Amino acid sequence: MCDGQTDDHGDPLVLRADRVINCTGAWAARTAALYGGTPPVTPRRRQIAIAHARDVDLRPWGMFVDTSGIYFHRESTFVLAGYADPDTPPGFRFRYDGPGWFEERIWPRLAARMSRCGEMRHRSGWAGLYEYTPDCSGVVGVAPGQPRIVEAFGFTGRGAMQSYAVGRAVGELVTAGQYRSLDLTPLRPTRFAEGAPVHETLHI
């Protein structure tokens, strides 16, 4: 039963399934509440800026992750840059802070790395959500006390990079009841209660 939700007739909304996969990202904790789960995953806003400098051409290279915490890469004829601002509180926030944020958080780090970024100008940007776990690693496995529910979330911005492996592992759990080719047991949902975190130090 979905708390507080009703169908077209005003009756409580009930969803039935043989298997459920909670892969709802930043909303994973809200989804888990529907089946009594309380995973330690929280949403946190992350912002991306698009900027341009006439003499900066990143076409020959891929993505840069700088020691200052900034990451950037080519985006068409522009530069896409982001920064995991440690001052950002958790919560569902989507407002992009605009040129002021770029000039305070992004531009000084770009200019320190590449002198030609000294003339870089803000063009646009946006904000979205990452989902964070206590050890900054994803959660993959059968939900505690819920053998028919598989959880897969908390990838802290690495979801696209890890999606193939996670999708394959989750498919094996659903169809075979166990891992066959990829053992993701270290990422099990119970690891936090067991005191067995999988700390990830490189996250953006």
C-alpha cells in the first residue's frame, strides 16, 4: 500500500509485484519507506556550470578531476565544470545559483589550474541531485527483511559509469537469487549496521 495515495475511486492505492527493484536514486529513502525500509541515503544538490574562454580548447582530452575538487571537460565549444561544494546541505533543492556561484567556486579553481581560464566567462548551468551514503559507495543487494525487494542506489554521481555492472548484478539477483558473474556482496544494504563500510575517497 502506498501511504497517502489513492486510486481513481478514492481507495488506497495498492501495488502488487513478484519482485521490486528500488533504483530511485535520490528518492530511494522515500521509496524504501513504502516497504518499511530506512536506508541511510540522502539527496544532496550538485551544480554544473557551462563557461567559455576563447583560447581554451579541450577537444583533445577527456575529463579532468583536479585536486582542488573541481572537475571539468569539453562540452561542445564550451567547458562544463562542477564542484562538490561541501557547504551544500542535504535536501531536495534544484535551484541553480548562477554566475555568483561560478565566480566564487568554479572560476578561481579553473584559473589556478590553467592560466588561459583567467578570461573565462559564465554562460549557463543547472542543478540536480546526487544521493549519498555514509561511505559514499552504492547500495546493491536484497533489502533487509524483504527477500523480494532488491535495492540499487546511492552511487554518488557514478551511476552511469557503474550502471552496466550494477544492472547485470541486480538481474542475477532477481532471476537466479544470487550473484553469478559479479559478486557485489561488499555493497550489501546491511553493511552499515554490520560496521563494514566500503569507503570511496574519490567522489565528485
